[in-house]
Amino acid sequence: FSRVGKYWKKIEKSINEETTVLTMLDVAHSNCWIRSASRHLQSILSTLSTLIEEIRVSCPRLALTPSHSILQMMSTCDVQGILSLLLNNCFPLLSTLEETERESIEATTKEGESIEMSGMTSILKDLSLIDFVQLLEKAMNDAILIELTIDRRDFQPGRTASSLNEAIVSTSSPIAVVKTDYGVIASLRGSQKRTGI
């Protein structure tokens, strides 16, 4: 209650210092103006509420996202800002989701698997919030779930054991390159079992 009291004191002080407010309260029909402004405000809030519900229905990833986070994502053009909000609200199995300097988006799962989606930043900039989330989700799922086509070096004719050893680089984090149906190249790094995000 003390905090509410402080806010009321601030409001009272600002009204006393703002002559326009005092003038409006003193003129005739001020009550009508206040009621009209209140109706317009309620109409705006109702429309926003309906829009947010439609977004939640259209995009399951955003179904449990708080209204203020959806409004923040709709009001910013910064890809990294949207990614940060999505990481906190929509992708619980990711530990990082960020834009890189190479105009790609990198994500790391909580199991330590890394996903890089090249060229995604330029694609996502011009999309609506729903399309943004759906395309990002599709890119990540494609990168994880798509059937990987990796050359079988051990079945190539004419290869000797030494040339095979030179071609295969021993690493604890294998890299597989995946081309999705919309032209984004994704690299998977990590030895964990791949599952949907």
C-alpha cells in the first residue's frame, strides 16, 4: 500500500504542475471527455486482447507467452530482442538463441547440441511475428530431425585405408550439414541424441 500511496502522490504532484490538466478539469463537459477517452481506451485494449489471442491460436509456440512479451515482440524490429524474448518464453529446451555477426542464428540446447542457421537474419527481418516464430521453429526442427545425407566414404571404390583416414577427421563433436527446403544451411554440432525442440 505504501508503494501505491507513493504513486498517487506522484500523480497528484504532476497534475498540480500541469496546467493543461487542471484547465481541462475546470471546463464544461470534462466528464464527457473523460468518459469518451475511457471508451476509446477500452476499445483499444479489447482489440489488442483479441489480436493477442488470435496470435496465440495461430502459433502454438506463443500459446503460453505473456501478453506483455507478445506486445514487446510486435513492437521491436531488433531480431536479437525478439530472439531473447522467444528464448525465455517459447523454447524451454534451449539454453541460448542469438544472432551472430554472419547474419546467422545460433542455438544451443540444454543437452549441449549446437545448431547454426545461416542466412536466417535477413529472412526473418521482414516477417510478421507469427511467420517469424514458425519459420524459426521449422528451421530448427529441420536441422535436428531431417534425414541427414552424409557421404559414405568407406564404400567409395579406389579408396585406401590411408586416404580414408585422411578424409575422416577425428572429433568428439561431429558436424553434419543439412540443406532445408527453403535454402537455409544448418550445421549440427554435438554428440547428444537429436530430438525436436
